[in-house]
Amino acid sequence: MKKFVKGSLAAAGILAAMGCVLCLISAVVGGRSFTYWARNDERVMENLERVADRLEDAWHGIYYIGGWYQRYDDENPKELSVNDHIASMNVWEAQQSLDGIRDLNLTLGAGRMVIEEKDASDGIVDIYVQGKGECDHRVEDGTLYIEGFKGIKTIGADISDNVITLVIPQGTRFEELDIEVGAGVMEITGIGAAEIEASIGAGELIMYQVESEELSIEVGAGRIEAGEMISKDISVTVGVGEGIYEGTASGNVEVESDMGNIEFSLQEDQDSFNYDIECDMGSVEIGGSGFSGMGREQRVNNHASKEFEVSCNLGNINISFQEQ
């Protein structure tokens, strides 16, 4: 009974927090101009529905990917299991050839995952797993899948020893890199992919010196921090979390914040973009100029070859430039 009560209270706490967020939205909307609401009710409702969808996505990341769907009377795993086999020790090692592998798919429910480059270009991925819980790795249709840790209760659990480390050959470039982070922390340094897609529930993704032609990131209640990036086209959507990007953008950029915070520091000229800016009840700042206001839309035409789309509901977006 005590365990059932504990689980019920935890679930109630999460739902109560979501309720407080929705109450805050109602308070903000209610305190604004009634005239605006009357004239733009359909658009306002669409924006609020988008916010609700982001909250639902964040809950999905916490509940399913993060492992909170486990029964509260279940115990955390006491052993390390890889591909359904119990490891003889709490540290497991393997090597995987990159022959025939085009894509990399990474899923982290809890714990920590580190992806880094080695000095050698030997065509071999070194895989190290330590801690306790369930992990999997396999190659299927030209894709290397890495998944862990499963069966972990992240609430009140010490999972600091749960670490997956991938050491990638120097200069490796994948066609697609798919990332899903639930409630853990993933760190990626020094690899490249033509297309990168990342989904972050309540966890954190840290990327440094990563190169891509197409970068797409969705954040629920978590956080993305990307530094020294080399990117062409970029899309970042944040629900109630945070998105930080520093690097280049040689193509088009789209950023959208519902209730979260987005900060971009680009190694580009500000006038190298045309801007489409939409701001409802949040705050937008581009190169030191503010574009906040209820339902404000603005087009800045610099006769440039690149487009920058900015959409902000209740959040904050700050874009700065380190002009070359």
C-alpha cells in the first residue's frame, strides 16, 4: 500500500505541475487585451493547443523513454544486461565494424551516453557499457542501433554509474543520425552526419563540434546545448525547455518557442538573412532589437539568400551574431 501511495503521489505531483502551467497560461491570456482575443480567438486557440501538444510530448519523453512507466513496486535492476545477456561484470566491452553502416540511431532512457572520436581511422566503433540495467546494440538495414538504459526508475534512483561510451573512428560521417533522449544526459563530440534529428523529453543533449547539412531538434521539458557547430539548415522547436546553439548556419533557420527559452549565437552576418517574425505573448530579440508584442508579425527583407523564421508564443528567443 505504501508503494502504491508513493506512486500515486508522484503521478499527482507531475499532473499538478502541468495544471499550474496551464493555469499560468490562462492567467496570462486573461490579463491581456480582450479585444485581441475577440479578433484573433482562432489563432490564440491554435497557439494554446500547440503549447498543450508540447506538454504532452514532454510527458511522453519523461514517462516512456525515461522509464517512469515501470511499476513503482519494481526494483531497479541489480545487474547489467546487454542484448538480453547478463554481463559477467558491471562493465561490458565490444567492437563494431562500420562496414556497410550508413546511419546511427541512439536512444537513451536514463543514465549517460557519451559519443566521441578516437585518434585513429580504423573503421571500428568501440562500445563500452557500465552500470546496471538493460542495454541493446544491433545492426539492421545499414543502421547501428544503441539503446539504454531500460528498466530504470529515475525517481529517487542513483544512476550516476550508468554510462554508455561510443568511440567513433576519426572523420566518420553518417548519412543520418537519429537521437532520442528521455531523462538522461547524452554528450556528442566531433562527428558528422548529413541529417541529424534529435528529440529530447526531459533529458539533456550536449553537442560540440558536430557537422551537419540538416539539423532538426525538438525539445519538450529538457535542454539542448550545441557549441562550435557547423550546420547548413537548422530547425529548433522548444516546448517548456531550453535550446542553446552556437556556430554557423549557412542555410535557412527556423526556431519556435512555446513556453521555453531559445538562445542562438551565430557566426554569420545579421543581414545575410531575411526574417519572418511572429510573436504572441513572448519575447523576441534579434541582434539587440526587440520584436515583442501581442500577435505581432513582421517581415524584414534584407534581399538575402537565406531565410530565418522566428515563432514565439509564451517563451523567449534571443538571437545574436558574431559577424565575420
